[in-house]
Amino acid sequence: MKIAVGAAKGVAFLHEAEKQVIYRDFKASNILLDSDYNAKLSDFGLAKDGPEGDDTHVSTRVMGTQGYAAPEYVMTGHLTAMSDVYSFGVVLLELLTGRRSVDKSKVPREQNLVEWARPMLNDPRKLGRIMDPKLEGQYSEMGSRKAAALAYQCLSHRPRNRPTMSAVVRVLEPLQDFDDIPIMPFVYTVTTEKEKETPSPSPSPNNNKEKRRVLLESGHPHRNYHRRPHPLTKSPKSPRPHSNSHSHSHSENERHHHRNRRSSSSESDSPPSHN
């Protein structure tokens, strides 16, 4: 609204000057903004002196930008201050909807912004359909209704039904102080590593090395959760089975022990020898 108020004041100054000046090419690209969003008008190449005396209009060759020029000016070439009011209504509609006056990328019925949006400006139930979706509902509902009603008046097909630019300024200035903005919850979406990674049928070793390097740099070293025990490490749960070499040496010791017993028994049973 601050931009709209600043631009409206600029056009009102031209219309109320001692010698009236009609801008004739008021459009969004001719509004300059400083770091504080203060609006200033530029490019007065098509500006024209207003009617003098008893004249109601200035007859001139039709010039301007498509989508911003008033319909009566395009059809007859009659230029009045109300032509600038219509152009301001187009810019105000652009601020409300976030769309351009003419957009060929839209479907045919929505390419001309005024023809598509004007019928819904006076209907509070349909106003939400044309409001800029990027605002995400963070705007004054009452202020948007008043601004839409003002745009509807500025875009009237009858020049006499349009307000003067001074009246436009008086309507817009209070809208800057509206504070009935709904408070919406703040949602911050975090993208996980799994969502960032794109699954591939055959990952290359270089990709695996890169992932391992990223994990190490982020402070999460690579962990092998399915680590196999070393073959020389004893398992505390299951005892280690006897090997074949151990059982073989045990049987050899048993046979040697029995052999000794047999030899000692045979010696004890033999008769003593006589010298």
C-alpha cells in the first residue's frame, strides 16, 4: 500500500498543478522505488498538457502501453485525467493479484487481467481467488476489500464514475495502518539426507567414497553396524569347538598311556631271573 499511495500522490500532483498534466503512460515499470519503498514517477515522454478552458478532453494520437490504456482513449483518442485514473486502477490490481496486466502464458480467459479480475473485485466471497497467492493470507482482509473496491471504481467503463486521484489518495492512506493481519503458524521444512539422495540402480564406487567423505566432514563417522567378528576373536556367547588336531593329540596320549600300563604289568608278572 505504501507504493500505491506514493504513486497516487505523484499522479495527483500532476493533475492538480496550475497547468494540468496528463501522464498518459502510467504503468508499473514507470514507478521507481528507493531503499525505503518510496515511489517516484519516471519517463514523462508521453505526458500531455490537459484540456484548457471549456474543453473536456485533448484529442491526440493513441499512444501508451497495452493493458494500461483506458478503453475510451483507445477507441476515440480523447485524453482526459480519467485516463490516468484507469491506468492507476490497473497497477493497483497488479499489486493485489501479483499478476501482470497482460500475460500470454495464462489461459485465454485470464490473459487480460482487468477482464478476468474486475467482476470479482466487488464480491468478498470471490476476492480470495484473485489475491496474490504469494501473500499466503498474510494481509488485512478489510484493507484488501477497500483496495479492491477502489480498483473497481478506477476501472469503471464510464470515465465520470471514476474517482479523482486526490480521492484515491484519501482512500489509500488509511489502509497502511490496518493491522487485522491473521497470525499464521511458522513452518520450516528440513530436507533429510535420504530425500536429497537420488536412488540409482548401479552406484559407482566414487559416489560411495563421496558419501563417506561427507559423513566424516559432518561429524558422523561411517559405522558398520553389521560388522563380522575377527576369526581370531573368541566369542563370549558360544564356546570355541575343539579342533581336529587337538582331538588327535589327545587320542595319541591315551594310547601311549595304555601302552605304558601294559608294559609295566608284563614286567611284574614275569618270574625273576636266576643268575
